[in-house]
Amino acid sequence: MVSEKDVRKALRKVKDPELNLDVVVLGLVYGIEIQDSHARVTMSLTTPFCPAGNQIVEEAKAAVEALEGIDTAEIELTFDPPWSPDRIDPIIRSALGI
């Protein structure tokens, strides 16, 4: 059975092309639900107007659907609460000088 940890690991392969950091490290993944062979990921983007938004969502969907045991994945975008750099892992934030 696929776990939330497995889905997070798969999502680490999905990078924001402008920041070159993965969506998990950036704190863009807000929630993961798994029911049978379907996964639902609630996530955000760094801005609602992110030019790479469609690409990031499609890559996230493909990464989750590539997991053995997942047949379908749904990526739901939310901007509530809005993303901020405070959601980035503190160690990474420090390395970036934020």
C-alpha cells in the first residue's frame, strides 16, 4: 500500500523551474490523501500567477501516478493559506539567505 511518505518522496522529483527547488522542500504540498489506488494532493504555487504553474501541476500528477499502487492522481491547487517563504524548510531557507 502506498503511504503519504511515498507520495512526498515522489513529489521531491518535481521542481519549481525558477527556484530549482522541489515542491516538498518549498512547502508547497499542503495535504495528501490516499484512498485505494487514488491519490489526492492539495498543493499551492509560490504565486497564483506562477508562469510554470501548469507544468508543475502536470509533473506532480505524473510523479504520483508513476508510483506502483497508484492508478490515478488528482492535484488540487489552493492559495488558502497563501504560500510564503516561511513554509520552506528552515535549513534551506538559511542556505538561501531568507
